[in-house]
Amino acid sequence: MEHRIAVLGIIVEKTDAVEKLNNVLHEYGRYIIGRMGIPYQRRNLNVISVVIDAPQDVISALSGKIGKLEGITAKTAYSNVISCDE
């Protein structure tokens, strides 16, 4: 199956949505290479980047689920490298 590398940029504006976000990320944990979160207390929000190695449809599903969460904005950037799962 063809895999792509992608970065999900996530902005959390409502802290009560964090638990739901973490549940979604846990559901896709086997595809996540790493994640970094930065609290921005001055603006009362959090910025999270998640690097994922997964099939295109999995990346789209994850991004879509995160984007539906209230108080959370997510955008995805894809690499041009496509690899086959061995």
C-alpha cells in the first residue's frame, strides 16, 4: 500500500476539546511518527504539529476527524514522496 508523509498543523483554541483531540490521535497512533505541542499562553491557545506516515485515505480521515472538533483548526501539508509499505 502506498504511504505518504504529512504534517498536520493543529491549533487548539478551546482547551475543553483537548481530550477529544487526544482520543482521535490515539486512534491513529500506529501511523504517528511524532508530535510536538507548544502552549501559547499569551493568546490562550496551543499549537500542535503531528508528523504521520500513512496511506492517503488514513491521513485524510484523521485530518477530517480533527477538523470537525469544535474549537480546533487543522491543516495538512503533504510530502511529494510516495513509498510502498513493505
